[in-house]
Amino acid sequence: MKVLGIETSCDETAASVCESGSTPLSVTLRSNIVHSQIALHAEYGGVVPNLAKREHEQLLVPTILAALKEASLSPVDSLPPNIDEVAPFFERNQTLLQSFRQHAAVLTKPDIDLIAVTNGPGLEPALWVGVSAARALSLLWDVPLIGVDHMEGHIAANLIEQDNHPTLTEADFPLLALTISGGHTQLVLMRAPLTYELLGETMDDAAGEAFDKAARLLGLPYPGGPAIAKLAAEGEADAFPLPRPMRTSGDYNFSFSGLKTAVRYLTEELGEAETQRRKADIAASFQQAVIDTVVEKTVRAANEHGARTVVLAGGVAANTELRRQLGDAIAADTQAAYHVPPIELATDNAAMIAASGLLRAVAKEEFSDARTIGVDSNKQIGATS
Ligand code: KG4
Ligand code: ZN
């Protein structure tokens, strides 16, 4: 089974082709194209939803075509599709419709069996671009469609085969996922594949958002995560005592806005010149506060629920120190194995969406109706598509 994945929930325009892997729980990557809009949003210090929408509308069709081409799929039909048939689906996305018309001659049906698209959570105008395109392609090509939860997708990045070896099997469950991104920070228990129990989540800012806000206080560019991580490598993690909010709260929830405020007070106290002089130490101290908070609760949850595997997922999973320190803590203090996706599959991409859609479609035979599928910007993990 071959699947085309489409992801436009935030500021990456992405498409990928994946195929069923060597076990029922693994997926092979055939292509993975990600066009990051970072340069566009950087001057505003964060993602501007309507700019993201416009950029997705212009880039998505070429990105899909590039993913199909890189996967070397043989065409099934030689006739170009009739775009007029699906024009009503583009009510919100006229620029995307134009792009479909422009590329109609090369939008011939490829050899795929399923289209998977992120339909939440995320920025509503951005989500609609991917969903409008996916509905249209599903009808034009007569291929089934499945709406995928972006956070389930992040977890599924761990199921993409590496060096042609399967990653996880049924024996690796119960599985605990720490999903940590720009919009979410969650501990998710999977007692079995495709079942999701939310153990806890952030009460305010997501961890990635805290990285982005702390970076701004230090005068670093958007997105702040990679900038802080780079700077932190040259600093001392115990230079400044910053809070570990909710560390002793007894539950699995998180809070990061107090930590961000503590960084703000610290920079105000130090003044501009001293803040700049000590910014590597501030970055390292901040990063360590985030790591301590999430590592401690992840270890506790893994032990309480007898997790056989702990996986790290989401954009912040690209953080080298977090990857290393969580791995060390899991090895030292739990019985669980530890798994992280390669860095390029940790941040937003469409391979994870293809993987998640494929596994759900095969296991549950659950599809979405191309005529009625919508988007849910607050979609909760585990909800049906
Ligand atoms: O999953 P993702 O690509 O998009 C969302 O779904 O939000 O995550 C983006 C977030 C941003 O907040 C970014 O600053 C953070 O992930 N991030 C990092 C690193 N790379 C990306 N945070 C810490 N360290 C990194 N190396
Ligand atoms: Zn994400």
C-alpha cells in the first residue's frame, strides 16, 4: 500500500510518499519534501497565519509533484484530470485552485492507494490548504482519503523504518510518548497501537513556544528552539537558577509560562549589555530547566504505567541535549527502551502524516469522506478523523 501524505498545519509546506513496511507497525519512506517558510515569518518573529496560508497555496502543488516524482511512482492514468469537477472545494483557496489549473497537465493519477492529510490541530487557514488539496485529489484520482491528527503524526515518525529495519512492534507496547512541539507538550500513553490516552499536558505555553519566547528575550531569531540550543552548547546550564514549574505537582501536567517570565525578569535585572554578554549561560540555564521538567515527569509516568518503550516526538525532539538526557534518564531509572526519530522527522514533515494515515487505514479501515471532511484547529489526540 502506498500513501501520499500532505502537511500544512503550520509553517512547513510538506508532501511525502510512504509505503507499508516489513511489519504491520512499520512504514517505508519513499520521498519526503519539506518546504520551510521560516524565512518568510522570521521578520515577524513568529508564524503569521494568513501569510502561511498564501505561501501554502502557492507551494503545495509543486511540493506534492516533487514528492511523487522523487518516489518514482508510475502513472496510472495518462489523461489530465478535469479541475472544474472539484472547483467548489476551493471556496477558501482560490490561489490553490489557480495552481491546480496551472499544473493540471501533470496532475495525472499516480500509483497510490491512499491520501493522508493533517486536518488538525494547527492554524485553521493553513490547515484548510492541505485539506482542500487532499479532497480535490481524492475525488479527481478516485483514491480514499484519511484525515490525520498532527500529534499522532509526530508519534508515528517513530514508526518509519530506518536503514530498512522496522522500528517498533506490538511487543514494544505499552508505549509512552512525550510529544513536545511549538503548540503542544503532552504525555500520551499508548497501551496498544493506535490507542491514545492523554496523561497530562501543558496548562499554558507549549515547551517549543517557551523556547521561541525566551529566544526573543535574548534577541535571537525565530524559531527560537534551534537558536537557543546552539547558544546553550557554549553556556553553563547551572549559571542561573530558573524555576522548574509544576515539578512537584503530582500529576503529569506542565507549565512553561512562569519559566519564560523568570527569563524576562532575569534579563531585566541583568540589563541589556550583561544579558548579551551572558546569553549563552541564560540559554543553557533555560534549556536545562525545560529538560529537567519534562524528563522527571516522563520517567515517573513510564514507571507508573509499566511502559516498555518511551518515544520522544515533536519539533522540540530535535533538541540534542533533550534527546541525550531523556535517553540517559530512561536507561538509568526505568525498564523501558527509548526511541527518537531522526532529527529531520522530528520537526514538521508529511512522512509522519503518511505513516500515521497508512497505519490507521490498514488497522481500522477508517476513512474520511472527501465531500465533507473539515478541519479542527483544536483536534485532540485519539479523536476519530
Ligand atoms: O513540531 P514542530 O516542527 O511544529 C509544531 O507542530 O509546532 O515544532 C516547532 C517547535 C518550535 O517551537 C521550535 O522552536 C522547536 O520546535 N524546535 C526546537 C528545536 N528545533 C525546533 N526546540 C528546541 N531545540 C531544538 N533544536
Ligand atoms: Zn508539529
